Amino acid sequence: MTASAPEFQSTLNAIPASAGGKARSAAGGVRSLLRIEGAAVFAAALALHAHGGFSWPIFGLLFFAPDLTMLAYLAGPRAGAAAYNAAHTYLPALALVLAGLFFGLPAASACGLIWIAHIGFDRALGYGLKYATGFGDTHLGRIGRR
């Protein structure tokens, strides 16, 4: 059974906003579970970084590098959210780690682990993926509201 084009489009339009017109986000136990998961990812990335014998000064230097994508918000909330989300998604960071392992490039693996640690740290603190409605609207809730 497939949805028609108008039904599919209305489903897509309904995803980012609730009946009140505000961005939807995880709440309650789901939000807590996602934040705990972020903390676990952060801890695992730290452990793998230590196990790999990678540089801690480089870790400190690069840890907040993904947040440079916030500069894209100067071009507007849609561009800012797209850039921020691209840099705060696990898939490219994990691909970098795996590429480093596969091609024997430890620096790539180290950078990927730092990137993953950053994402996990952000998620643990409640900074989620952004909606185009504004920087404060995330999949983990509005920033600043606990």
C-alpha cells in the first residue's frame, strides 16, 4: 500500500510542527533516554580515543570544531540548521573513523572519534538537531527549557 503524492506531502509537512505550530521534540522519558545515549556515546568515544593512544591536546583543540557550523546561521535559520545538522550527525563522523581504520590513517580515526565525542557531549547536554524554525528548536526540545 502506497500513499499518494498529496498524502505523502502532507505527512512531510506535518512532521516538523505540532498543532500549535511549534517544532516537535522528544519529551519525558524519551528525551532522558536520548540524553543518556549521548553521554554513553561520549564516554565510548573518549575510551576509544584513549585506547588508540591518540593525542589529548589535539582532542582539546578540535573538540568544538563542529560548532563552527553555527556561523551558517548568519545566512538564515534554514541554512544554519542544515549546516549544523550535517556536522552533528553520527554517520559522517563514523565514516571518517572507519575510513581511517580501513586505509591505515590513524589521524582520520582520531578526528572521527573527536567528532563523535562532540556530538555525544552535545546530545547529553540537550543540544539536539536543529529545526529550521530557529537555533533554539531542537529534536531534544527547546534549548534553555529543562
